[in-house]
Amino acid sequence: MSEGLWSDFVASEIMPRFPEGLTVLDAPGQWQDKERNTIVKGPSKHVRLIVPADAEVKEKLDSIVTDHKQRFQQQGVGIVIRPACVSL
């Protein structure tokens, strides 16, 4: 995936759902290609959002995951949800 395609995805799918902002980190990654039963290594994007853990947020995240899998032909997208203490 090119940086331009990624930027377009962030602008069209993530930012409209979470306009308060986010952080994107580039990282090396690897995952199991279940169709070919191989380990694939490549660049990865980590998106960090600090948001309340409620049903509305979960629906937004589910929509982003579905859109990402379709747009970039991905078998899966990882999501980690954890509690945090935040001061605004």
C-alpha cells in the first residue's frame, strides 16, 4: 500500500469517524497468510485513538476494519482496546 492510498484511507474513513485526532506509527510487522499458510513480513501501520470504550466507538471501529479489509484486500486487522487514564 502506498503512502498516498493510506493517507486517503485515513482522510476518508478514520478522520470522519474520529475527528478529534489520532496518531499513526509505522512499524515492521508480520502475519500469517492463512490462504497460503505462510508468514508474510512487511510494513505495518499502528493507529492510536484515545476514545471512550462504548458501543458507538465499537461500531465505528468495526466499520473501519471492514473498509480496510475490503480496500486493501486484507485477511484481518488487529485491534487492541485497553483502559487508560487521560487528562484533558
